[in-house]
Amino acid sequence: MNIRSNPETTRAAVTTGALPSSKKIYATPASAPDLRVPLREIILSEGAGEPNLPVYDTSGPYTDPTVVIDVNKGLPRPRTEWVKQRGGVEQYQGRDIKPEDNGNVGAAHAAKAFTAHHQPLRGLDSPPPRGEGSGVGGATPAAFARGADHPPMITQYEFARRGIITKEMIYVAERENLGRKQQLERAEAALADGESFGAAVPAFITPEFVRDEIARGRAIIPANINHGELEPMIIGRNFLTKINANIGNSAVTSSVEEEVDKMVWAIRWGADTVMDLSTGRNIHTTREWILRNSPVPIGTVPIYQALEKCEGDPVKLTWELYKDTLIEQAEQGVDYFTIHAGVRLQYIHLTASRVTGIVSRGGSIMAKWCLAHHKESFLYTHFDEICDLMRKYDVSFSLGDGLRPGSIADANDRAQFAELETLGELTKIAWAKGCQVMIEGPGHVPMHKIKINMDKQLKECGEAPFYTLGPLTTDIAPGYDHITSGIGAAMIGWFGCAMLCYVTPKEHLGLPDRNDVKTGVITYKIAAHAADLAKGHPAAQLRDDALSRARFEFRWQDQFNLGLDPDTAQAFHDETLPKDAHKVAHFCSMCGPKFCSMKITQDVRDYAAGLGDNEKAALYPVGHAGMTISGTIEDGMAQMSAKFKEMGSSVYLDAEKVKESNKALS
Amino acid sequence: MNIRSNPETTRAAVTTGALPSSKKIYATPASAPDLRVPLREIILSEGAGEPNLPVYDTSGPYTDPTVVIDVNKGLPRPRTEWVKQRGGVEQYQGRDIKPEDNGNVGAAHAAKAFTAHHQPLRGLDSPPPRGEGSGVGGATPAAFARGADHPPMITQYEFARRGIITKEMIYVAERENLGRKQQLERAEAALADGESFGAAVPAFITPEFVRDEIARGRAIIPANINHGELEPMIIGRNFLTKINANIGNSAVTSSVEEEVDKMVWAIRWGADTVMDLSTGRNIHTTREWILRNSPVPIGTVPIYQALEKCEGDPVKLTWELYKDTLIEQAEQGVDYFTIHAGVRLQYIHLTASRVTGIVSRGGSIMAKWCLAHHKESFLYTHFDEICDLMRKYDVSFSLGDGLRPGSIADANDRAQFAELETLGELTKIAWAKGCQVMIEGPGHVPMHKIKINMDKQLKECGEAPFYTLGPLTTDIAPGYDHITSGIGAAMIGWFGCAMLCYVTPKEHLGLPDRNDVKTGVITYKIAAHAADLAKGHPAAQLRDDALSRARFEFRWQDQFNLGLDPDTAQAFHDETLPKDAHKVAHFCSMCGPKFCSMKITQDVRDYAAGLGDNEKAALYPVGHAGMTISGTIEDGMAQMSAKFKEMGSSVYLDAEKVKESNKALS
């Protein structure tokens, strides 16, 4: 590596340690006992009377107190062995790092190069000699033998198409299920109660289901063979709705260490993938630091770096320069590439009358290139070659929506949908080439035009996973676009979008800092979870119910800990009621100690428990409102009233009970 | 008044002054030239090349620099004259303020009584003598004469039913239209483009349309005849979607002056109505301060104060005590009362198996009362009397949903819908009694169950306006419930909900402070506006478009000022690019100065402008994707390329142009 190191510019400060009252646990799939699939278990208070709650965990080893984190060394790379075991790959020297990879940064401003160097892997062009690479996870020898008739299988799509279940597939099946194995009956009920608009979410996820979804092109596991640090995850509408967080320095501001810290911070709060959108100097080094420390898939937009390599002038871009950039990033281990191959010359003039023209950076770079040379986009004309290259590393396509609308006024216009139709055409080419594909979507779309986007994407792109930015449902709230877009994200997630790209409060205004990243991630976790609930996802409501029970029973700490952001919940509570005693108090600041609606509900339960079935039926025959009370029933009521009074009907706070409660928890 | 004054506990600090780059203007309706209907005009920068944008303005005189604000004196009361002019009312001594009205607060903790005292008005039981009250705004003498056959008309509903247009109706018609008069063609297009689910939003709003909507019960103008400070507004699904902000001290925390300040703060950012949910001491005095300083309708839940009057014990509540509280608050000028008359004894046991029982405070108070006495709710049995009382002051009903779900698990259950059916029955009674009515709705509802709520409410309640709290679309994010609920609020607003009750980040955790109030209001302005856009509201998109043009043209200050919260937008921008010069810079921090997608779009426009129609058609015949490029077209392309290069194709920032831009703006 010819990047000068500057030790002072990289610190190793990232946030580690468990979330409040949480424990990292690892599940072991029956079909691959060597795998350790992470979960976070939220530990409830002693008095909860229900089991701890396992939740999906994106945070990687950073929240495992038994792992020593050293950002300078990077994470362990267990997945490299899985890849090598199944064969069909070779380790090779790799491309030399060139000064332009880091924007020709001078020694004074160069970021410290990452310490370790790993020789990259790539797929072989011809089958390996017999005897090698016989360790394909879950594959029968016969199935593998079938593979030997073709070039070696490399991508998850290729394995899936040939009926082979990889370790990655086993891993994500285990990861998606969470508490579902023990709750199959409930899972069926949840599915029946939801509205999934034609999705096919199963009650329980098997590795075979994962394989089948990938083989159909309906899901992807973005997993570059060079990203050994990866904890595999799956993106598809029959799985949990995922979210992506964008980070990345820009020509104007931000540094390498800030970006690594943001990545760790984003996954701590639930980002399923992270896109590094860095521009400017140190772009290669920044990405290396991020990848070597990232347990989640990393996506990039290679055209950004390619543009840096020709001094920011889109006119100077060439296929050769772009291809070299793809190789550079594929060798590093980038898991998915945004490729704006749908921005065709013939569509560009369709954007001329828009209120906000072309707002995608990638889209406008390609538009500029096409116009200046008056040629079809080289991404479109070289698409076959791009597929061949990405297949060798199993880099997934994220087909970019370079013509997405940048304002409510431009939503769902001809330019946008023309591009989407081309993305559908390219999806089929990429599949034929053995690649995994997802499709990027808008943008700025008013609520009543969101479902049209989802339906058209499913139709045009053969159900390949959709991955949208929001969409923002209004343009009038700069500073709050996490919210304008969170609304649209929840809706499109419900309609079938597989991954939601977050928007932070700084959208349109500046680069997100650490707080903005957290706000964006939590907002999108809300959107994704609301979508899962509405679809009837079998395990989603378990967490809502656990939290609601905690809320109802005044288990304040459990309420905080079961939430997406325990720290903020507790801080807000402390602002009004800072005393520790209040954490077990049977009231909240809205009603105060004298009167509490939740206390009264307990009285209702005691009352209902005292009613016989006939009495209930007489009181209110379910299904018939507006019944008048007859004399006979009133007699029964008088008896009930006496019974209820016997049980005690005070709503005052009982100081003795609070003391007992204190004791029980201390 | 027998409340001791304590001058030190009340300060007069509220936020006054215009919003950034905004000017208060007043429109004068042709049919009532004495009315001054407020608007806020957002002043665009000189280079904008488009007119300033008028927007709806809830902020009252506080943002008019020509008005001297003295919170101790209260606002002017012009509306009192309108009421007196149309007659049918009498001024009378009013009820004495009793110590229990303020929770028997001692001298040490008593808030300062409000300085001025206004004798209340109430409706007369018999027609006024001929010659009096002939000044009904817009009414023909004949129409008014018809009124003389009945008891005098007092409520907006009564006037509307008898074909009489009040000044309040003229006022709100003017207020709702904004820029629509000049944009009728555009208004029609917007309506055609939207999806309003059966709403009947007109292109232009006339006073007669307002009257008709009120007469049908589809809209209300909450306007107590004793709230002379009011700037009338309308709630109904064929008008702009409104939002409510809750304020109010509690037994645990907060003070009178904080609540007045929160009210002024909430309307500054766009709250259309404010509910005072105070409990504990000084409850009467707090409300008086709020009402005398409020230009927006004030709502309350009278049962809260009634409960304070019997030491917080629901069992001790009586109809007489409740009725006395209604009179107390009606005389003060409260514009709408939440009345939980749908919590019937026979429904209570339906909540026993819920995860979170009864979470409405009003609902649980009444449930407790019903159970303890084993009697039907006195709100239900005395509903006729409540109507007669509220009619005399034109206090609008907000029929409370005391059995609303408090968790995702309890959404849309039998208890909730049984109550809603009863609210429908009560709506018809209230209408027959001449009252204005809206209906409160949930609560916690997953996305796929929201529309069912809206549809059932319209059906059961004869299209009376719906007024929902959120709904929250998931329970798992305490600390972020403005967002979990903003998603549901936007959706139900789109489906037809007329007013959205905000939820702040402190929901479930503590009392909202000033910052929380602002966050809640802005979030709900987003939800309401997103709903208006999706419905196809004729004027809604004007603001989105103006902001998007500003964004596209790098008019940073215009972008900030056109947003819902210019202060935050500018502060966020300053964090990354603090220099003044950047406010006119033709780039943003996401892309930096070297490359900018918006610049490229300008190139596209220049290019498209250079294309002939035939050339465009040859490039991309609209409606047909995937066309291949023929040789002939390629020749044309080469020509275009040359033409484009002539026009200059640089994407670099032109330092000279920035300087010119600086000059132009300074």
C-alpha cells in the first residue's frame, strides 16, 4: 500500500458494551452446529412473570463483553473459511492501491492505512480439480457434482438455483426466526390477522425456504466473498423489513475515524446494512477501515469514487476507469454496489420539465456523461461485463434509481417509470449471469402515489427486493425529513418494500453527525417494525405486547429496556420524575399519584373476574350495541356492586405497596 | 374571585414576533369587510422570480409586530360583538368562583388570578324582542325571521341548519382558501390527482359551502360565545386537516405561566386548537389565563376538574358536581368539551381481557364510577341535559373515546367499537339538540387496522368530524411516540380524519416541555400536510413546489423560510457550513463544491431546450421503454453533442458566478 500513515488521524474510539439490561446470546442451528448466530436478549425485571425477550441483533461483536474490540485490527473473519471450504475460488495478489484511489491525497492529509492486509479471493473461471472444495454447507455430493458441470458456483443465487443450501442461508434462517419456534400457533394467528398484499411470509423460516426465496430472486444475502467479517442477513419481502444507514465523508467535511464510529453507532441501534457514500480524499482508506470493522453488509456507489479519479469531471469517465474501481472495491469486500445503469440517454430529456430535475448524484453524473458524449450510458452498454465481474465476488446489484423524483411535484413521472422498466430488464440479465439483485426506489412521493411504486416495481422487476429512500411524503419540512420520510417508509414497507434506506434530520441541509445517525436509525426501525406488524409478521408483535404489559404493570425499567432506545426513554422519564423510587412507582407524571387509569383497569379485571358468564352476556351481548338495561339485570348489577366493593375499590396510591415493590426489586 | 393573588408566580414571558422572513397580513372578505382574517406571508428572496407565499396562520396577534402583547390583560375580544349583534344571548352575573375550583389551593401556592373579569354570555330560552339582534352576518332578514319562530339560535349548527351564514363562517371560508382564488385551474388538477376516499373538498371554499358542511354535521367551528378572543377555525374532512396540541399542568409538575407560554408556543408552530388537560391545583386560574390569551379554540376534559373537586375519588362524582363544572368552564369560554358519554356500564367488562385495559383517564374515571355504583354512566343518562347546557354557550362536543385501545394488541376490539356505536347514537341526539359534534378516536392501531377505524366512524357517526390521537402504529418506541403516531396520523388524515391530536416525544414518560411541544406540533403539521397532499387538497402542494424550486435553485434562505421550522433548518445547515457565503453557495455539504447534481440538471434543461420535438420523439417516444438506438438517431445525437458542448458543459463551481450571486443578494 502506498498510502502514508498518519497515526494521529485515527483513534479507536467506538461505542462498545451491551445495551441496557441486554445480553448477547448465540443460537446454534441444528444443521450447522459450528455457526454462532447472534441475538440480543432483553432481560426483564424479576417481577415480570414472563420470559426474557430475544430480539434481532445487528450490533455485531461490539455489544459482546467477552470480545476484545480493537478497531486497528478489525473484526475476526470466520466467513472466509466458509467461502474457502465450498471452493471454486482462488486467493490472488489483487490490484495495487494507487494514489488516485485516495484522491491523490498528500502526506499531510492522508488517513492512516489499515494495519492488516488480506489477499482477496475471487471466483475461478473453471471448475476446481476433484477433491478440492467439497465442503459446501448443506449440499449433497450429488448436488455439488452437478455444479461441476458449470463454472464453479460463487454467488448465493447460483447455489440457490442449484438447490444447494449455504451456511449463509442456514445462518439467516436461524436469525430471522427469533422466538418463533416456540410460538407457531401465535405465528399463524398473526399472519391471518395481517395484510401482506401478496407477500408469502411463512410461520417459520427454514433454510430451504431461504434458499427457495433466493432462487426465485425474491431475496438476497449481500455477502461479498471478501467480507469475512460479515454476519449474514437477508433482504426480501418475506423476511423482516430491513433498514440501511448511509454514512460517508464528503469533500467538505468529516473524517475516517468519524465514519467508522458512525458505522458502529448505526448498527448498535439497528442498521441492517450501511452504505459508505464517501467522496473526496481518503476514500479507499475510509472504506477499508469500515469494511474491516463491519459485521453488516456494506454498500457503495462506485461511480462516486470513479468520479474522484477523474477530478470530478463526469465527462472524463470511462468504462475502463469504472471497471477498475469495481475491482478495487470488490476486492475490499463491498457487499453491494449501486449501479445506475437505468439512466439511459433516451430518458434524460424526460427530466427537463421537472421541478427538481435529476437529484440522484449517480443519475446526474451519468446524465452528464451521456449528454457530453451523446452516447448511451457505458453502464448500460457494458452491463454484461459488470455482471461477470460482480459475480466473481458475489457483489449484489442494487440497481440505482438515478431518475428518482426529488420533489412531490416530480413523483411517479415518465422519467422515473421509464428507468424502472429498464431496471426490470437489467434484473433479468443479472439473474441470467448468476448475480443477486435488488432495486432502488424513490425518493419524494405523496402518500397516495406510494403503492403504485411498489406494485410497478414488483411487476417490472420480477419480485426482486425493493429498496427505497423513504419516500418523503412532503417537501415542506427541512430539518424533519426523517419524519416526512418515516411515514412513507412505513407505508412502502407494509406494501412490500424489503429494505428502507434511512433519511436523517440533516437531509437536504448537511452531513449527519452521530446524533442524526441515531435519530435516523431509530425512526427507520419504527417504520420497519410498523410495516412488519401490519404485514402480520409472526414474531413482530411479541415485542409490542411485552412492552405494553410492562407499561400496564408499571414496570418502568422493563418499559425502557424493551423499547428501541432505552437511554432516551429513561432520560425523558427522569426529566419529570428523577427519583429512583419513581421507577417502581405505580403512577406516571401525566396523572400523578392520586389517580391512575391503569390502577382502575385492574379494578375492572377484578370485577370481570367476579362476573359469571351469564352475567356478562346479560350485561353486554357481544355484537349488539345499544342494549337497554332491564330490571332483572339491574338486580344482578346491585349484587355485583356489593361484590366489587368487598374487593376494595380505592384508587389511591398505597404507600405500603410501593415499599414492597421497592423491596422486591432491590 | 376568592383566589389570592401571588404576583411572583406569573410572568408575562411568551414568544412574540414574526417567524423568519414572514409578514402578518390580513384578508378582508367581500361579504364582511369588517373582518380581518390573518395570513402569514413568507417573503421570498429577490432573485426568486415568483410571488411570496401566503400560508395558514394559527399564531394569533403574537406574530403581529404592530400589536402590543400584554399577557396580564389578555387579547382583544372582537368576537364578543359579533355574538351580541346577532342577539339571542344575555349577559349575566355568572357562577361564583369557589375554592374547590382551584383544588382548595392555599395562599402560598395560589396562582395569581387573571386581572380582568368578563361577565359571561349565555343563550336566551325565548326569542329576543323584535328589533334586537338584527345584525346576523350575511343572513337575510327573512332567514332571520324564520329563526324567531324557535328559541333563539345560538350555535353555529343552528344558524347553519336555518340557512344563515355567520361571521364565523365567512371568516373560516376566507381563511381556508389561501392562494386558491388565483389558482382555480391548478386547484381542479390537484383534486383530480388526489385520492380523497369520498371526501368532497371543493376547488374554492365559499361561506355557503362552510354553512352547508356545518348544517350536514360534517364540520364544526368550535367557538364558545364567551371566547371573544377567538380567531374562528373549522374542523371537517373537506377542509385543511387540523392538529391539536395538549398542554396542562399535572398534580406532579408544571405551573400556570409555563402553560400559557406553551399555548403561545404551540400556536406559533401551527397548533389549530389547544387542549388544557390540567389537573391538580390552580386548575380554574390556569384555564382563565390560557383562554384570555388564546386566539385558537380551547378544549378541556371537564371530568378531570370534577374529579379534583371530590378529592380525586371517582366514586364520589355526581351529576350535580359535573354539571356545575360544565357551567364553570362554559362561562370561561372553553370551546369544546371531551365528554366520555360512550363508556357505558355494559361495555366495561369487555376491557377485562385487554393487554392494557382502559387507558383513557376519562374512560377509567367513568368505568370506576359505574362499577362502584353499579349504575349506567351519568354522562349517558344525563346526555340530554348536557346538550341543553352546551348549546347555550355553543360549546362543541368532542365525544370522548374512553375505551380506546392503549396498545397494538387491543386495537379495534369489541369494547372500542361498541363505544363508537354509542357515540354515533349520541351524535344524533346532540345534533337534534342543536349542538356541534366531533368524535374522538384512537390511540394505538397498527397500520392495517387504521382505515377500518375511519370508515366505521364515518358510518356510525353520520360523517361528524373525526379527531384522533395519533394513532400510534407500534408500541416499541417510548421516547419517539411523536413518530410512531405521526405515521398513523398522516394515514388517518388521508383517509378522512379532520383533526389530529398530537403526541409528543414524552408520551408515556412525562409531561412535555416547550421543546417537546414544538416537536409534537411540527410532526403533526407534517402529518396533516402529507394528508392534505394525498387527498388532493387544492392549495397544499403550492408550498411543496415553492420549497422544491428554492431547493433546486440553491435559494437556501428561501428553502429554510418556506419550511415548517426555519430556525431548525438554518441551524442544521450552519452546523456543517456556517459561513454566510454558503447561504448563497451553489452547492450543499452532501456533494461539495466540485460536483453538484442540481447543476447538472440545469445542463439537461439547456440540452432539452436545444432539442427539437422530432428529435425528442426519436430519442424516447413517451410510453415505450427499451427502444434501441438506430443509426439515424445516432447521427442526430452527434449533432446534439456538439450543440451541447457549445453551450458549455462544465460542472465546476464558477467562483465569479458565486460572487455575482453574493452581490445580487447583498
